[in-house]
Amino acid sequence: MDITFGGISHATGALVYLLIMGLLAQGYLRRLTDRALLAACLLTSIWLAIIASQQVFNTPTFFLRYTFEILRNAAWIGVLFVLLGVRLTRKSSAGSTQFWLGMTIAGILIFMLIAGLARGFMGEAVFSGQTLLTGQIVVSLGGLVLLEQVWRNVTGYKRQNTRYLCLGIGTLFVYDFFMYSDALLFNQISQPFWDARGAINTVCAPLIALTMVNTRKQPLDVQISRQFVFHTSALVFAGLYLLIMAAGGYYINTAGGEWSEALLIIFFFSATVFLILLAGSARLRARLMVFISQHFFNYKYDYREEWLNATGLVTSLESNDDLEKKVIQLMAEPVESQAGALWLKNEDNNFSATTFWNMPEIKFDKIDNNSELIDFMRQSDWIIDLKEYQLDPTRYHLMEIPDCLWTTHKPWLLVPLFIGDSLIGFVLISEPLAKIELNWENYDLLKIVARQCASYIGLVHAQNRLSESKQFEAVNRTSAFMVHDLKTIIAQLSLLVNNAGKHKSNPVFVDDMIRTTEHALKKMNHLLLQIRNPVTQDDVTQVNVTELLKDIVQQESRRDPVPMFTGDESPVIIEADKEKLSSVFVHMIQNAQDATEKSGDVTISVKKSTGWIVIFVQDTGIGMSDEFIKAELFKPFSSTKGLTGMGIGVYQSREYIRKLGGSIDVTSEPDVGTCFTIKIPLINTSAGYGNYKGAAYSG
């Protein structure tokens, strides 16, 4: 038995950790953290006792001590896993990053455990001593990385409860890291480092005990931050870099000969300078952060909520001006700005400011479509940071920024608006009140919102163009109806002129000419009224349909074939605009005459049924096919009369009869004849008639 300082320090440590286990066992161990600490203290106590036994009694063997050291390291890393929410299944872990980090460290521990067991059972070293030392260094470094995240992510008063635990566990891993790094560098473990190890572990034990006392009332609570992988990656990189430096130093010390000391100095100095250069590279840090954020973390924005919010705002607006202001606001809010302006492509294919939000308007706002700024936006789809442009214009290919943009209030960002591959405009965003650092996710959100806003702006502009087109269409349709009526009036007056030479001395003809002229004059005045006001109210009165039809038949009797009125001649009263209803009957009778030979027949008859009057206009003309009736008859500007017909009389007639609540049906057979059936509701009998009475009618 050999009593040494190392044996005493390790035996003391084993006893102290055994006492801490008793302190932990007094609790209910309901929390996973308490159970993890209990296991860590138990394995640490056993491991220290084995080392003490080795130094005093030279037993047990190396592989048993080594195995329990791996288990002790795994236990303390397990405590950190519990604090960080790292679990051994992906679904139960706090995140995929934590899961894969945990699996990596667990894999290294398993590898080291297998290496120790293989040496113990096989009696020979399967792996070299340098490999085992490297594994110990990596495990220590992994523990420090996890510990750094625990300390960084705990906040407020909870940090007071965690600081002793972090200091205690950190001391264990830091000491192991330096001891094994020294052993790797000099190819042997320093005896003073080894003997003092038990005392260092003993010093750390009270810190862990204080943690247990402080957390009786307030449990440990660590919240993983967004910077977890970034700082973890930085520490891992630093550790690997130190390992590479150690390996390089070992190789130089072994193979350098008499120049080894000078070469070591040059190597370590150069490696240190290179490390400082890497650490000082803002671009490298930024790219690392973007890569980690894109591939390991959930986004800081809830894009679903942002999308729904933007959609709800732009779809609830009533005017185009409101939409354009809201577009600026939607683009400014993600970067905490309170002002901006919108440039859109105008009719000249140049860009001009259409809307300003919380900033004064500028006078000279035109930007040429072929300017360098527009070409840059069109080709790159970049968001332009004007502050960055001022510091380094080469990032934007030294393009020229129009002066009008610099004259706006605190210009900051230019966000292009695209519909597909077409640039329709851009939004200028002013500087926010507080400085904000933009990252890739801010830019991505701005681009998403810009695409959506651009689509709504394009939709509104398309609706405006469609509205204008419909207005022109309405004017054209009204004009077509007027031309059709003028054509009818001209036909009547032409007939008078043609017969005037023969019958001018006939008093009956003179009286008929006066009535026809009065009717034509009345019709012309009505057309003039429609020209002045295309949308007019119907002059609804009670109309005797039988009497109106008899007058029209007499009026149209000047043409062959002469129409005949048959059937019930008793009064039938409906409510309608007499002038427009008369136009319907005139169209029907004239069309029948046009389609029938002079020797043929055109017959008009009336039949009453419950609540309805039915008018039949029948001819023995050329007839129509079923295909023509279904596809062409009621289609505007489609006619069987060639150039002499406009094809809107039947369409106009059907629209007005429908307006009265009635209908027009057609039966026809080629070379046999046609029958139009006009069905109109009688007065006070149609439940839906009030919907038509006095309604506007154009054309």
C-alpha cells in the first residue's frame, strides 16, 4: 500500500460526491434534472474511488478505470442534455439540431467506451494512445460547448440558480481538456496534473451542492435561443482548430530535429494570426449564421400569419389609393419603418411616384425605364440598401441612383415589385426610428410581401382597364341600338318619299304621312334623350296590349305581306314602357315580313291565360334551323339578313321582355315558317314584377 497525494485527493473526492448523493436522495427526485445529477454524482464517486484504489493498491486494471471515466463524462453531459432539452429521439428533442448534436457526442462516447472495453477483454490496445487522448479532448470540448449554451440561454433570476452548476461542471471539463491536451502534445500524462485531478473534482463538489440547495424552490429552466448552433459551431471550430494545432505541433516536435523549437514558434504564431483573421471576418460570420439559420432553425417569422395578415389587409380596401398606401405600409412594417413611397410604371413605360406615406411629396419623380437602377432591379431582383450603397457602391456594380430618390425623406431600402418576370414598380422605405440590422430572413419576407402586393396592384389595374372597356362596350351597345332604331325610322320615311309622287293628292295618304312623320319625330326625340342620358328610367304606364298591337298592325300594313290580327280583341292590360314595348312588337312584325315572301302570311294573335298574356307572331317565311336558334338568334350582331340587318332587334326585344318578367320562345322550321311566342305577366299578377317596374333601361 502506497499513500500518495493523488490517492488522498481522489478518495476525498469520492467521499464528497457520496455525501452530495445523500443530499439529492433527501428529495423526491421528481425532476429529471435531480435524477440526472444523482446518476452523475454516483458515477463520479465510483470513478474517483477506483482511481484512489489504483494509486494506493495498484488495482483495479486500466480498462475498468477508463470505462468508468467514460461513464462519468457521459453522466455529466447527460445533465447538460436534460437542461437543454436534448433527448435520444428526434420527436422528443427540443429541436432537430439538439438531437443531432446529442447523437454526435453520444456516438463519440460509445466509440471511446468500445475502445476501452476492447482493450480490457482482448488484452491489447486496439486503438493507439493518441486516439484515446484525442477522444478525451473531444468529449471535454463537447461538454464545454453544451455548458456554454446552458449559460447563454438561461435568463434573469434563473441564472443565479444555474451559475454554481455551470462553474462546477465547467471546471471539470476545462481541467480535463488542458490535462489531455498536454498529454497529447508531450505523449504522456503529467503526474502533477493527474494527482491534482481528484482535488479539483472535490473543489467542484460544493458548487454542485449549492445548486441543489438553490433549486429546491425554483427549478432549473433553460430556454434554447436562436443562436445555439452558431455559438456551438464557433466553439466546436475553435476546439478542432486547437486539436489541429496540437497535432501539428506534435508532428513538428517529432520530425523537426534540431529545428523543431524554431519551427514550433513559427507554426503557432502563424496559426494564431490565421485564427484571428477568421474570427475577425464579418462576412464569414454572417454567412455561417445564414447557413445555420436556414438549415437548422425554424424561421423567426410565422410566414403563414404574415401571409394571412397581408392578404386580409389588401383585400379589405375599397379604393386604389388605399391599396397603394397599404402596400407601402406592409413593406415598411417588417423593418420597423414608418414612412415610404411607391413608384409604378406609367403609360409611357417610365416610373413615377404615385403614393407617399408619412413623407412629403417630391416634384421631380420620373425615373426612365432604361436607367441603371431599373435595369439592375429587373436583372437581379435585389433589395437595394442605400446606406450600404453609400459605403460600398461596388456591391451594386457602381450603378447610378436617380437624384429624385436621394431627395426623399431618409431613403433606406428599395424593394422591387414583380409580377412574374415583369417589374411593375418599387417601394422606397425610409430609415426606421431605431437602427435595425437586416438579415436574410428580413429580405426574404420583404420579397414575399412584395410579390403578393404586386399581384394585387396588377389585379386592381386590370380591373380598372376592364371597367373602362365595359364602359366603352356599353356606349357601343347603346349606339348600336340607336342605329337600329334610326334604320327603322329611315325605312318609314323612305317609304313615304317613294309613295309621295303617286299618292300626294290622296287625302288618306296625306293623313297617314302626317301620322308617320309624327311617329318618326317622337322616335327621334326619344333617341336624342338616350344619347344625352344613356341610362334612363322607364316611363311605366298601363298599356292595353290588344289596342297597341292593332295600331302596330295597321301601321305596318303599308308593307307586303300585310300582317293580320286575329283572336280575342278584348282589352288586356299590363304595366310597361309603351314606347319600348311597341318597339318589341314592331321588331317582331317587321322581321316576320322581311323573312316572308309578299304572297305569304304574317299573323299576330293574342291569348290570355291565368296571370299571363301570350302574343304569337307567326309567318310562313324561310324559317330557321334549330342550330341557328340555339346559337345565333339571340346573339347580338348576328343576323340572317346579311349586310342589311344589324342582328340586335331580337336581342333587344328579348332583354326588355325579360325585364318585364316575361319570356320569348321560338319555334321554326326551314322553308315552312316561324312562330315567336311572347309571354308577359298581367297587371298585379306577377309576384316578381315589382323588381322590374321603373327600372333603368338602356338601349
